[in-house]
Amino acid sequence: MADLGNPKNTIAVLQKYQFHFQKKFGQNFLIDTHVLDKIIDAAEIGKDDFVLEIGPGIGTMTQYLCEHAREVAAVEIDKNLIPILETTLSAYDNVEIINCDILKMDIGALAQRKNDQKPIKVVANLPYYITTPIIMGLFESHVPIDKITVMVQKEVADRMQAGPGSKDYGALSLAVQYYARPKIAAYVPPNCFMPRPSVGSAVICLTRHKKPPVEVKDERLMFSIIRASFNQRRKTLANGLNNAPDIRFSKEQIQESILALGVPANIRGEVLTLEQFAELSNMLADPGREPE
Ligand code: SAM
């Protein structure tokens, strides 16, 4: 089958099937072979790997994945793309096309069936309207995953990789960095897609930590504290936590814990590291505890 990374071949397939792009599914198909090569390199896929691809579109990246991996499962929500995928991928016997919404799928069961509980790789040019729920869903589901390599909106990639003090640093940075080590592999301009998106894109690799870099007694509490700190970015950390409806500690408890961290009482949450958020939440979860 012709390489769909070549725009001429993509246009031929779209015309043959009279395919109409659906904006609601975030359909922007890749038409650049250099970008496809970069994604495959960044994902470090080998012949032993089982790869989950989210949103294969007409199968452009799927072809590359089938060439490099042991087996691929391609999960596509748009039923109109299924007959196209069956044709564009007909040369490969190591791919399963699944017509399903990734947000409703039992990925743990798929990993068990295809990879016997061994860590899987996820590769995707994601639909941008659901980037965060897909990535956080993958991490929080505790499916065995060793690396996620995804195309996302440039600003989202910058936020995932940002550290304390940067304007991009926020709840998403901390949530991603609790589970994985992020690294942007390439920035990708709109002309590499059909149709062209209105935003720039980036390929980011999220290599999952074997164990989280911090020990947290109560993950839910830590993430509530993080969200509260960034919801009210311009307020001090103490005020942000006092005003958050789902954080039920007294003003004094909050103040004492902040001081026990060894930081000024009027510090803003946006300068705290993941380690400090973990420490703060551990102290609040267990008020007698001294900072480590
Ligand atoms: N991988 C193809 C490429 O690179 O050319 C297509 C990428 S396009 C940005 C996103 C794809 O995800 C589309 O094919 C879209 O139909 C599919 N998609 C959107 N929402 C989805 C969902 N909830 N579950 C599975 N696939 C979805």
C-alpha cells in the first residue's frame, strides 16, 4: 500500500471514499513523512512491542507502527473510517482495528489480552479536544504502560514539560510529572496536517516512572491542593487553600503546614515543586508529622 505520509496518496484515499472530515472528532491527518519518522524514532518501538494507537484516521501512522512493532491495536471512534482502514492496512497481519471511543474502552483488558500484563506503548496524533482526559485516564487507570508518545497542541506540550516559576507551570505539569518524565521531541507546524489546524503542535514523550518520584499518603488530597493552588494563581497558597471548597482544614492547620515546609507564609503555590506539594499534603494528611 502506498505511503499515506505522502499528501498525494492521502488525497487519493479521501477522494476515493468521499470522506468528509468531522471537526467534532478533531480530525487533522498527518501528511509529512519526516514527522512520521520522528514520531517512530521518539517512541523507540521495537519488534517485541505491542502498541496502542489512539485515533488512526486513515491509517497513516498505523502503517509506520505496523512496520516497526510486533502488534498494533488501532482504536478509532469514527465508523466511516473503518472501511478505509481495512483497505489501507490490508497488507499487515499484525494490526487489529477497533471501532470504539477510547474514553469508554477497557484498556487494561486490551493490554492483558494482547501483551499479557507487560507494559505497552501508546502512540497517537491525539484529537486535541480530549488530550488531557485521554492522557490522565491512561495514567490513572494504572494500565501497565512504559511510554506514551503523542502529538498534542504546542501549548499543552509546553505546559506538561514546565517547571516551577514558569508561566506554563500548572496542575497539568504536576499531574504529568508525578506519573512520567516528559520530553518534547519535535515542534510540528500546521502545514504538516490535512486539514491544517489553527494551532501549532508538538510531539511529546511521556516515559512512565517505575515508581512515582515522591511518596504521597493521599494522592487525591495532593491533587486537590495542587488544583486549589493554581485555580487562584494570583492568591497566596494559604488563601488559595482556605478558599477551596473541597479542602477542609482550618486556617491554622494550613498556615502551620506551610511554615513547616520552611517557606514564607505568603508564598504562592505556583513556585512550589512536586516534592513540596507532596510534603504539604502529607503533613495535612497526618498533622503530627514533621517535614522530611
Ligand atoms: N492518526 C491519524 C493521523 O495522524 O493522520 C489521525 C489523527 S487525528 C488528529 C485524530 C483521530 O482520532 C481521528 O481519526 C478521530 O476520528 C479520532 N478520534 C477522535 N476522538 C476519538 C475517541 N474518543 N476515541 C478514538 N478515536 C478518536
